[in-house]
Amino acid sequence: MIRRALRAMGWWLMSGALDRLAADSRFSAIASGPGADSRSTQDAAQTSELLASLQVIRENTALQKELSGTFFEDLLVAEQLHRHGPKLIFKENSGVFSQGYEDSVIAEIYSRIGAASKIFVEIGVETGKENTTRLLLALGWKGAWIEANPQYVVQIRENFAREIDEGRLVVREALASAENIQPLLDLLELGGEIDFMSIDIDQNTSHIWRALTTRPRVACIEYNAHFHPSVEFEVPYRLDATWNGSNIFGASLKTLEGIGRQKAMSLVGCDLLGVNAYFVADELLGDHFATPYTAEKHYQPPRYPMVSTRRGHPSA
């Protein structure tokens, strides 16, 4: 069955899984997106066969298990490019330090709007080993990490001593709350506009973001993909709230869309894993991102198991 599915798409699976399928030149018809002229009848036929084969794989659990994780991910990306066109923000599923593929999405966004101050803030970083701003730090950006766990902070201070000594990284041990988050940012005195902000603290993520008056150029906010994109939901605010491992946490994408709108920031997409939502300041949107900027347009379902199928070597 695998051979039939692959043969229908015209690819050979040799000793390992094919990588970066969506970027292959044979998918030019898919990458061009809806509304663009089809290069040929053959391209349209290949697209049709791709989507049909993906449906076969989706409906067959055994087949999914036999195919490599990255191979299936690339099929999904190709399908999303076909549906949303070239303005999709996760064209490449690659990452260096991010837990999922945040590195790739962030790079794609800044390739369109350009970086400005190169100052970041991340709230909830754990040890700093895997987060959304470590790559930015490695690329010469500067910024601040806010983390509540004292043991994690100790590890950060040990592992990033050079960056801290150079003044490129500020670390604050603090339990972020709706009441203290803006004063915390004000005390950091980072010296310019926040270019990128990431918030991932499970339960209170939406409440923290709503309380901030500082508006970054780009924001990465964790959302709860278990809720339908039309549903407004967020857990009640409680300072000592912790995630209990269930599917009730944080806020739905629709709720975050509304918070972003209040800040003059628009939802420009979510990652393939259904973990993070990305917002861009309205004045920077131009014609760079797919419209409308709504949860219904950009929602991605929870694909959390894909985190374990990350390609390449483990993070340094």
C-alpha cells in the first residue's frame, strides 16, 4: 500500500524519508496557491493525486506508522500551501532550538517584514534549552527571559553566562501575573521597541498578554487548539494556577484573536503543530500575510505527537 501511495505521487522512498517535500520543484503548482495560473494540466493532476494520497494516509493508521514522521508532515505542509497559498507562514518545518518549528515560522515572518530593534522578550522559558528566542539570541539579538522556576533560572545563569555578561541577555526570576507583568517589563529597560515577544505559561497565557500595554512588532502566543476556531474560551484567572495535563488550559484561538485586535495586532497564522499563534502589528501587515486575519482562517488542529518526530539532530 505504501508503494502504491508513493507511486501515485511520483516519488521514490529510498533508504530514508524524503525531506522538505513541500519545497520540491515538482510541487510548483501547489506552492503557487489558489488563484494562480496552473502551469499545466499535468501539474493539476499531480496536485490532485497528492491530495488523494494524503487522504489515504490519513484514513489508514497503520500506513501513518510505517511512513516517517517528517514525510507525513511535509505532505501536510504541501496540502496547506495548496489551500492557503504562498502567504502561509510555515512553509518550512525546520528548527534549531525551538521545541516544535517556531524557529522556522519566526524566520519566515521576519523575511517578510524585516527586523527592527532586534530586541526580544520571552515569558516562560524553562531552562532555555528549547524555546522560541534562543536562536534569535544566537543570531545576535538581545533581550530578556522571565522564568518562575528557581531551578531553571540557576541553569540559565550557568549555561548562558557569556550572553548575560555581554549584556545581551537579562534573566528575571519571577512568577508572571496580570498584576506584575507590565512593571516587570518596564524595569528591564531594554532600550528600544520590543521586536518579538513570546508567551507560553500554560494556564494564564491569555490573561498575561491582555494585561500588557507594551506592544511588540510580532508576538507568539500559545493557544488551546482543542477548541473549535469559532469558540471563545479561556480558563479563569488564578495566580497560582498550574496545568493539570488535561485539554482544559489557556485560551482558544478565537479569544486570542480578540485580544490581538484590541492591541492593533492581527492573527497571521498558526504553526502546523497547533501550538502557537502568531500576531503582527497592523501597520506592518502590508500584503505579506493571508487574509482574513481570523481564527477560522488560520486555525490548525492539535498535532502534538509531531513534536517527537522532529527531523535532524537533538538541540545543542
